[in-house]
Amino acid sequence: MQEYENLKKSLSLSLEQKKNEILQNLTKQYDEISSKRKAQLEELGRKVLKELS
């Protein structure tokens, strides 16, 4: 029974670590995409202002 509990605890920790890794990767990807999109929108804004002036 103790082996079962140890295995369960080990798997639970592994799953928690994997979940945290996935969340970190998703957050990093989201930040990169957001940053690129912001830069694109700023560039578009500059082009529009230049056209209007």
C-alpha cells in the first residue's frame, strides 16, 4: 500500500511540474505574439498618420 501511495505522490508531482512547464511555455508564446502584434499595430499607426499628414 505504501508503494501505491508513493507512486501516486510521484505521479502527482510529475503532473504538476509538467502543467507548470506548459503554462510557462504558453505564457512565453503569448507574450511574444502580443509583443509582435503591438509592434505591427504601432507601425501601422505611424503609416496611417504619415498618410494623413
